[in-house]
Amino acid sequence: MKFTDGFWMLRDGVTPVYAQEAYDVCAGDGTLTVTAPGKVIERRGDTLNRPTLTVTLSSPLANVVRVRVDHWQGAREGRGFELRAEPGHASVSVDDESGMLRSGDLSATVRRGAPWSLTFSAGEPGSGEERVLTASGAKSLGYLTVAGDGPYVHEQLSLGVGELVYGLGERFGPLVKNGQVVDVWNADGGTSSEQAYKNVPFYLTNRGYGVFVNHPGHVSYEVGSETVERVQFSVAGESLEYFLIYGPSPKQILERYTALTGRPASVPAWSYGLWLSTSFTTSYDEETVNSFIDGMAERDLPLSVFHFDCFWMREFNWCDFEWDPRTFPDPEGMLARLHGKDLRVCVWLNPYIGQRSPLFAEAAAAGYLVKRPNGDVWQWDMWQAGMGLVDFTNPEATRWFQEKLRHLVAQGVDCFKTDFGERIPLEVEYFDGTSPERMHNLYTQLYNEAVFEVLEEARGEGEAVLFARSATTGGQRLPVHWGGDNTSSYESMAETLRGGLSLAFSGFGFWSHDIGGFEGTPDPGVFKRWTAFGLLSSHSRLHGSDSVRVPWAFDEEAVEVTRRFTKLKLRLMPYLFAAGGEAHAHGTPLMRPIQLEFPGDPAVEYLDRQYMLGSDLLVAPVFSPSEVSFYLPAGRWTEFFSGRVVEGGRWLHESHGFDSLPLYVREGAVLPLSAREDRPDHDYREGLTLAVYPGEDGERSVTVTTPEGAVAEYTVVRSGDALGATGPGEYPFRLVDVATGREVVASGGRASIG
């Protein structure tokens, strides 16, 4: 939200109170409290009739500083994000010139007097190596009254020359947010607009820090778009709280951010396999479903999960959690038959209940639906006629909703697609009294938590998985999320990737998208290109709106492309499962923006058409019938399919058939590869191969964890590696099984273990 009219003027109706000075700085137990009046206090009379901001600094975790800004502290806030804290990390010092709070390598310094100055630095103060990260200066910290709109609190943090901003949730525009206006406000806007399904009030920059605004409602960002040398964030009300998170590397920033807001749950190995959907509005019954599944098997297309979209329930009744008896008269038997084909089953859900469903009257009578201020149930006709919205702030309503899910789980449903959760009204009242503005984004978190809790209760930790569309801060704890309603074009394929990379910069470890695009029917070329991209994503689903996405609906080559990349993903499962474990343990996403792995390389700072899959595989999807340009960072890279070794630090332009794309292995990588190409969940140690790629002489450890939790560790020792090697087979290495001490002398770039 913009408050100024250019650099000098204010917009009509805006009355600001800026923090003008640090009038006093008081040390507490791990805290600094600053009185920041809206005028420089020159005499006693200046303290009268004077708005004042109270700024409190503390530290919930090492290398994280919390800044709390209050105009009036008596305002009721209501429900917020669930955060984790381990107090005791901060040291505080105050002298005649300033007050400092230090946490790990991060310090926040408030200078006494005028003008207002709060500086965040990294490194030992006075060491000569201390580095300023960002700062809040004159007219940065403000309390602004807007005529007809109420009060706001804003902060502005400085942007250095060349400093770039990433994150703020799943956003489909340019990956670098500089120059953008971003409203953190969940909306069902598709992937071709500035709106987003997953809004997260967190950004990080290429200068070694991130900023998280602890407000679950509307947060407005001006990223160098109002004051071009600052990032401004503002919220309505009487207070603002944010956290400055130091890295210095982007991975460390994400690790600390997810330590604060929650790490991604571990997802089951079977979920990495290919998912096939009925699609949305297509007509289907058990016979149709079996024709899809059997068609995949007949064509040697490994399938792991089958998904039933909306019309597994009767029209106008969504969601009543009942199989439509006209098309699925024997749901328990059908689910058992699908399990007999070694498939998991997913079904679609949303948090709305149509008026036609008997559950609407039941929920309304019990007070389980969100109400208008006059006590009426809130309803509208935009999705299901007369639908109401489950009130997840009511514990009884949540338990009632969960009981319906438990019945489905008992029938044999393995996981749920939690759709919607963004179209949340404002003209309502919630059971627990939380304001509609705060609940708008937070609603999806309560919704997904309710569903995830049922699955974890039934399947166990590490076996629960969602397929969720909407999210906010903390949503990363409840994977997996998919990218929403895209269209069937190369352009939408590219914007989909941008959304996923932006979400990865926001702490989400697992991400998927509708292969081929949701709206419309892709031409065969788009489908085949998207299939390669989709099967080199963390999770892979064939899904559309009004047409099916079985590969043979396009052409025979689409079948071959699907087979090739499905089996490739299954061969990579030991590697991908380990990367998923890293996301769970440290918050590092499985699909990684290239900037996460190569910080400091100026050539990668704007890249948003390629990514790293784990730490060692570079993927550049082809967004055209054949041509692709991409950048290889410095080092030796091996083309995965041919074994050709090339030098990086340069751009490449390549032409690829539909059965290929740029897939390069990083220098020094050791890829654990599965012997099986038929399923993602098995004992990876059986028939395991380690593919060793050109790198410097020395040791590299590789850990392989099976879906059952068994662990095998290997040490690869390179020796005599010629820098001029043109393929992975031109140098020897030794392999040691850490558990047994058994040593294998190998060459040819491969060692078979199992």
C-alpha cells in the first residue's frame, strides 16, 4: 500500500507519525525496549499530546531478532501463526550512545537520539569484519492514519545496490520481486495474474538475511516500488511485528525461518510416484477408472496413486463425503480392488458444504458453519449452490469434519486433495472471535491441519500426505502443495515454474503442478514437454479440467515420453528420497531455485527458467517445441543422458527432442540409483548403483535411507581423476561400505552395491 505521493508529498488523507528518535533505550532480560516519539523531544512540554511508538527487540532463536512495534498495546489481536522459540540466545548492552541486542552472529543496534536509526549487522562488532545487512532510518518506521480507512503501521528496510528480493509465497510473475507491489492475501486467481493461492509474508535477499512479518492477515509490500531504495511492509491496526533472520547463505536463512515457523513433514516414498486423476468435469465411473489404470499397465507406465476429483460425490452436495451411489455403488469394494492393483487412492475435498446436502442442515443446526454478524449462516452460490463454510475455529466443528474424513480413511482412502481455502469472506464472525481479516489467509492453515491430523493419526508420522492448493506461513508443515489452475500452454508452463521457485524461497519443501496444464487441452507438444518437467518435480500428477490426461489421448510418442521420464524418476528415487529427508530435517526444498545452490554468482540472480532437483541435478525444462537456452554455473557438468562432460560458467543453447531436456549432473556428484523402475517404495539397497561423476580427488559420503528407515552409508574415494575426462568412465575410484568396511575398487563411473 502506498502512502506517499512521490518522494516529498503524502497522499490525500494520510496523516503520519514517524519514529523521530530513540528517546530512551531500556535493557531487560534478553530485551531492549525503545520509546520512539513522533517528534524530537526538545523540552518537557513536547512529551504532552504526543503519539509514541514502543519498539521492543528480543530473540526467539539464535541469529533471529524479533522487532515488535506498538502504537497502543491494549488492542486485542486474536489467533496468529504458530511459532517455535528457544529463548536465551540474546545478550543486551546499553551505553550512552546506543543499545544493542546480539543473537549469534546477528546484532540489532538502536542509536540514541535523532534521527531514528535501527541497524542490523552481521559479524563481531568492532572486529573490522562487521557488515551492515539492512537498516530502518528516517521516516522508515511509521504509524499512519488514512482517512476513511483507519490506522496502519509500516516499516521500511533499506535495499543496497544490487540487492535482490525473493519469496513472498507462490507468485507467478518475475522471480525477483524488486519493483513489485505484493499483497499477501490469498485468492483464487489462477496462475496468470498477480494473485496467489499461497501467500507468505516472508522474503529473503541476496545479502544474507530474510524478513518475516508475523501477521496472518493482509500484509502489503512495496518492494522498491514506493521508496525505491527500501522494502516497505505495512499492516492495518495498532502494531507490527517482524523477524530479521540472518544466514548468511540462503539455505541457512531457510533453515532458520523453518525452525521458527515449522519444517516440512516427511512424505511417504509412494507419493513420489506418478499420480493419475479422473480430471475435473469429465464423466467417469469404476469402469472408466479401470480403463485408465489398465491402460497405463498395458503400456508399461508405472502408476502409484489414482485420484478421484470432485464428482466422486454427487453434484450440488459438495462436500458431503459420500460416494455418488449412481456411479460408485460399492466404494469399499472398489477401493479394495484398486489397492489390489498396488495403488494408493486420493479423493478431492473442499471446506464448503452445499445447501442440497443433508450435512448442511446438520452443520448449521450445530453451529459448525461460519456466520454473518446477524447470526445467519454465511452462504453464497459461487461454487456450490447456497454453500456454507466450515468454521475451523470451533473445536467441535473441526472434530465433526474430521469424523467424516475418518470414515473415508476406514473405507480405504489413503490421502486427500484439499482444494480451495482461498475464497474466504470478510463479512462474517468466527466462533473464537478472531477478526475476519486475520482469518482470511489463516483459514487454509486450520483447514489443512484438520485433514493432515486425520491422515497422520491413521497412517502414522511420515505416511501422511496432502495435495493442497492454498497455504500461508506454516503450510510447509503439511505437504504436498500444487500450483493451482494453469492453462495448457508453454507460457503457463513457465509461469507455473516461477510460482514453484517463489514458493521454494518461502520455506516450502515439496511442490507439484498439473502436468499439461489444467484449463484447456494441450497440444501433444506441450503435453510432452510438460510431462518431462512434471516428472522431474518433487511430485508428479496428470490432471486437467474438462479432458483427461492419459498419455495415449495425445499420441504414441506421448506414451513413450511418459514411460521414459516416469522410469527415470523411479531410478532416481534413492537420491530424491534423500533430498526429501533434507527438506524435512533442514527446510531446504527438494526443487531448488538455482540461487540457493550458487549464491554469489551474479549470472544466476535472475534465473527463473531452470532449477536444481536436489543439490546435484540441474533441470532446464524446454518451453518450446525444441529450443532451450540455459546457464551452467562454473565447474564441470555431465550431461545425464549422454555422459558428455562440459565446462560451466556459460550459457548453452540446445535443441532437444521430446524424449530429452537439459539434465546436467554437478561436478563431484555421487548419485544413488535404484535398480527398479516399477515403483518408488522399496528397499533401495537391493541392486543399488552409485553413479560417480567427475570431481576433485578426495572423499564424499553418501547415505541411502530406505522407506522403512534402514540406513546404508558409503564413502567414495576418488583418485587419479584427470581434469580432461570427457565422461564418467575415465577415472577410477574406491567405494567403502561404512557399516561393513568392505571396499570395492571400481571404475566406469558406476558401482553396483546390492
